[in-house]
Amino acid sequence: MKLLLLIVLNISFAYCDKTIWCYSGILNVDAEGQTNGIGKLIQGSITNPCVNATIVDANNKVGYLSFTLDFYQAFMKFYYSVIISDNVNLGCSAKTNLYPSSSTSKGYTEYCLCADNVCNIGSTSPTQNCLSERKGLDYVGISDVYGEVEACADVNDVCITATGNTDYSTVSYKGCLGNLEANLGKYINKAVTKDTEKCHEVPVTGALKTAYLNFCMCSDEFCNVNFNTATSQDCTELTVGFNIYGWQDSKKTTISCNINEPCGKIVAYDKGRWMSTQGCLSDLDPIIVKNNAISFPDNKCDKSNNKVDFQVVTGLDAQLCSCIGNCDYDAAPYSQCYSQSKGLDFIGISDYYNYFKEICTDNDSCYSVQTTGDNPFISFYGCSKVYNQFVAPHLVKPMTVTNVS
């Protein structure tokens, strides 16, 4: 009897924890900081079901929301000071007054709960919808995208899943067939015709490389995503060492990524300085200037130290990582030194008049160096390896070095 009870309890808990994927979108709702933008898929569960809600404001303007229950509760509390019940009984609610303290305003919200994948898409997106995904297409100037919903212009359109490889990483493209020409057409010289019976290999050609993608199509809504295997990862978000370029360091936090999105990490070096940023891959990819087909490898770190152009600085030696699970590719033990320089432009080190902290690898020493005697005035504070490798060899006369570690 006890064994049977445990089995029943385990089944019950497994059922309660079942992941479902909900549509997230806003249509015609006036809320500061919120826009009627691209829909997304977000993770819900049996205990945090999908919500399809209507909002009618005091002027009788009708808007629509699609969220998870947790998100909907937070949204209504923040924007309308309305408390939504924790009751997760599936079905539709009674109307809730948006302005309970007013005897004249007639605004209200009402909502329905459901617990199937994208069961709440409703009026926020009344056409055929497909998962939108882009990966490894940096070589044609397209950033990585995960978890967005692509609304098809034609209700009878089909969803695409296209996959292939370059010598660097896998490449994938998902979306509506009808939007393919606008998104990728100038890189495809072979027509992709509607065919749900068989797949077709089509080359996608950039300036430096070509990937042969296998285009497969299906006709049902969201048929290009496998909800049974879909996952959402928690990744560490942290930026260290880019502050000398005006990109502020951040505190270590955890962020939930989009459906099937890997974690990512970038480690870069500039004349001995070490810097790193990590988080969800689609947040990292846009900070790289799209140039020579630099893209993230698959579940590993690229060891080639490519020259990478970032939005804040160009030409850094950088290592790109992507990870299934959080990226734990820590650099060698490092130290932090105050960084300041003057008069070193002739060797490519710009003047820094503020005491930024720079990251030095291998627990490097911190140097304070200034000219003496007849030398032109030069000042350097920073990692000893930076000074020894990039500064000292170019000086006509030796400078007095002070170890301030």
C-alpha cells in the first residue's frame, strides 16, 4: 500500500512539473515600456499555465495579452495595481475591475488558463505562426535568434526548418516560407518552392563561404518545433574587463534563455589585457560586428583566437564558446590592476585618464611606470605583461618600474 502511494505521489509530482510552452505577446495594450512587438515562446508548467487575456480600458479600447500566469500576475500588478488570483483551475475567469477605487471607470480584464503548448495564442496573433530561429548565419550578416514567433503573411503558409553546416558550426534557419525571400533571399540563387512531401538542399552563399541547407516544410502551426524535446536553460550573465572601452562591468546574475538557446561566452585579449562576457547566446551575438563570418561553435570553445570586431572595440583576439548548460570556461587565475596611460599612442595604447581596473592573466603583477630625466613624459599603470611585451621594447631609454601589486 505504501509503495502504491509513493508511485501515485511520484506520478502526481511529475505531472505538476510538466513543462509547457506558452505564447507571449501583446496587442493593442497601452502600458509604458511595453510594445506590440514580436511574439515569443516562453516556458510555463501545469502550475504556471498559459494565459490568454483581454483588457478593456476606461475608454472601451480592447487589448490582448498572452503570457504565463506568473507573468500576467506581475504585469497586472505593476501596470494596473490589480491582484490576479493564484488559482490555477483551467478555464476562464470572471471580469476583474481595472479601477477598483473608481465608481465611474468601467475598465476590466478577463482571462482564460490552459495547459497545452501554445494554447493561448488567441487574438494576439490571428494568422499562421512558426518558430523563428537563426543560428550560424553571421557569415551573411544575420545575428543568432532563438524563441521568437514568426507570423506568416498568408494563413495558408508553411513552416520551414533548414539545417546545414559550415566548417565552423552548424547553421539553422526556421520561419515562414513566405518570409524567406525578404530574410534570406539575396543569399539564395535557387528557388525554394512549397513542398511538404520532401526536403530540398539549397546553398546559402555569403562573401566568404557557402552552407548547403536542407529545407524541410510542414503545414501545421508551430510544426517546426519539437515541444517534447524543447528546453530552456539558465545561464550566468557577467561582463568583466571591457570597462576600459566604456562598457561597464556587471554583477553576476542568472538569466533564463529562450527555447533551445545555448549559453555563450566570449573571452578576449587586447595587448595582454583579459576581458570576458557571458550570458544567453542571442544576447552576446549582436555585440560582435558582422564581418568575416565569425560565429559561435557548437557546445565548445573555439581555440583559434579569431580577430573579432566588437561594437565597443575592434580587432581583439577572442575565443567564442557556446555551451549546453552554463559556460564554465574560466580563464587562468587573474589579478586586477588600475589602468592609466599617457603618451603611448605611438605604440597603439590610447590615453586613459581615469583609473579603470583591467584584468591581468596568470595573477600578473601590477606596474606603475613613469618617465624620468630626458624622456618625453610617458605614464603607464597596468599589468606587468602588458608593459614588458608591448611598451618596454619600444622605449629609447629605460623607465623606472615600480611593482605596486
